[in-house]
Amino acid sequence: MAEVIASDGVTLYAEAHGEGLPVLLSCGLCTTHVNWRPQIEPLSRAGFRVVVWDYRGHGRSGVPDDPAAYTIGHVVDDIARVLEWASPGRRAVVGGLSFGGLASLHFALRHPDRVRGLLLIDSGPGFKNPEAQARWEGQVERTASFAESRGLAAFVKSRASVTTVGLQPELPAAVAAGEAIAAQDPKGIAHFARRIAGPAPPVIDELASIGAPALVVVGEKDAPYLRAAEVMAARIPDAERVVIPGAGHIVNIEEPEAFNEVAIAFLRRIAAASD
């Protein structure tokens, strides 16, 4: 584990496990690196260097006071710095869940030379339709306001639990994830939500330019993202879509064995193609 220093001096918490092809995983809004615990041991045992981290304003990373420190450009640069710390000079599979998938797409489009593959999980390419974008920003604002007024311990126990710890909150991995979410600073989550996750630019028109292979994973019960998964798989030239039966939005915690199986198979194909 380490504290990686961002371009503006913010400290970013990161961990790297194992050796081999680097795989950098980014979280959804409001969640932390602990959400990836069910993947660290299986993926590293399969021969990959698993990198997990916390966004600025999240988890164990720094929480800047200045709202101007929260932009999608900062997130893209933060990913680059964490990747360079974990595997200097190496190309990686970059991926994430929900907002983490969108952040990974922004990174791949700005730094295609750093990306060997994309792992896009219960995610989407953003919204071109102004009404859909307005609905999304309204949802994000409600998240930010809830965090500020009632705290993240209450947030993770609310209806938001299905998009933070999953449909089975009693699972040990979900309990651990929830505890880490509850311990965060609401101020950082609110800034990140309002300044980054809400207004994040869509990339749907740029998907056809992505040269790296992509695996698009979505839970069967994650209705809001089923169509988005179809769109990404159709528009990214070398993409495969996998639907995980019985899973909702937090597919990697709800159905870890099924998720790990498809992820490892994809990563092995990427590694073999590069050997």
C-alpha cells in the first residue's frame, strides 16, 4: 500500500497485489477500494498485478477543501499516477464499476498508449440526451445532499445500499465495504458527486475510436445499465458483453465467483495476445 501524490499534491491511497499484467480497478461513486476485496486474491493468484485505489475525496485518499480540485481531468491524471506507481512504464488493463467504468473510458481515450484492455462493469458511456443528463445530475445531487445532511453511515443503510454494497448486504464482503463507505468524509463525497460524477462528459461518440479490447460485464438485475452495456459492446470495435445471472449493480460482491471467472478469462486472453 502507498500514498501516491497527485499533480496538485493530493494524497491518493493505493494498493498493488501480485505480479504480471497490471489490472487497475476503480470504484463507483461513494465506494472505496474495499469494494474490490473479493477480486484481489483470485486475480493476483491467477497471475495478475491487481491495483486498487481511492479517488480523491474517497476512502483513505485526501479530501481537498477547494471544489476546483474536483474535475474529471484530475481523475484521469490520478489514474495515470497510480498506474505509474504500481507498474512504471507498463500498459495495463484499466477498468471499474459504475462511475469507475466511465472514468476508465475517459482515461483510455486520453491515454490509449497506456491501455491494453478495458473492463467495464455495470457502467455506461454517459448521457447525450439533455433530459437524461438532468435526471442523472438530480440523482447525484440527492446523493450529495444525503451524505452532507445525514452522513454516510445512514446512506449505506438506505435504499442506496443496492448501488453501494449490493443486493445481499449481509455478505461479509458487503459488510466490510459498507463499513469503509460509512467511515468517509461526506464533504469529499459531495464535492466529487457534484463536480465530477454528475457533470462528467459523455463519451458515446468516441467509443468507436477505442482500439483496446473490452469486456463489458453487467448484472442481470441491474436494469438501469443493461441497455448501456449493449451500447458499449456494440460501439467499441473489439468488445464482448457478459450478463451475470442473478446479480444487480454490485456484481463483483454479489456473485464474485461468476464475475472472477469471466474477468480472469478475459485477462488471460489479453496477456496471451501480448506475449
